Amino acid sequence: MTELNKKVFGKITTKEIIGAIPPVADIKKLLENEFQNLISELELQTKDDLKKLLKEQQIANKHINSRPGAMALAQDKIRLFTVYNQKYLQNINEKLQS
């Protein structure tokens, strides 16, 4: 069973990504705002915290994308989540290498 209230991108939960509500236009705004908040918080993280965060986001990515063939789910919202999550993972990796 899916953990619908699990936070997968900052304050955004699984049910917001895979559910019908909020609509895709709203989730895009939420993802963009949350992305900006998460990026600004990276400056305050230690290397160990960044490694932990990287692992957590990779798990969240697998959690959201673990339903292949589930066409009833909001595929457009899942794709948006994946785009923003990949950009976030890239930023974390860049911080780890600097």
C-alpha cells in the first residue's frame, strides 16, 4: 500500500503527486516554489546532511515512480515531479562535489 501522506519533495506529499487534486497547473507552481525553498536550504547543510538528503530523495523518486502501467494515476504530475526531483538531486550532487 502506498503511503499517501509521505512527504516526497519538501512539504509535497505522495497524494498530491499521484492524486487528482491539486490539478497539474497548481502542482507545477507548488513544485517550483518548493524547489526554490529546498535549493536555498542546501547552503546550510553539512556534507553528511547532504548525503542523507540525497539518499532520501532517491528513495522518494523510487516511491513515486514505482507504479509502472498505472495509467489511472496523474502521469503528467508524476513527470513534473521527476523533472524537479532530478534537478534537485543534481544540485545536491553539485554541493557534495564542491
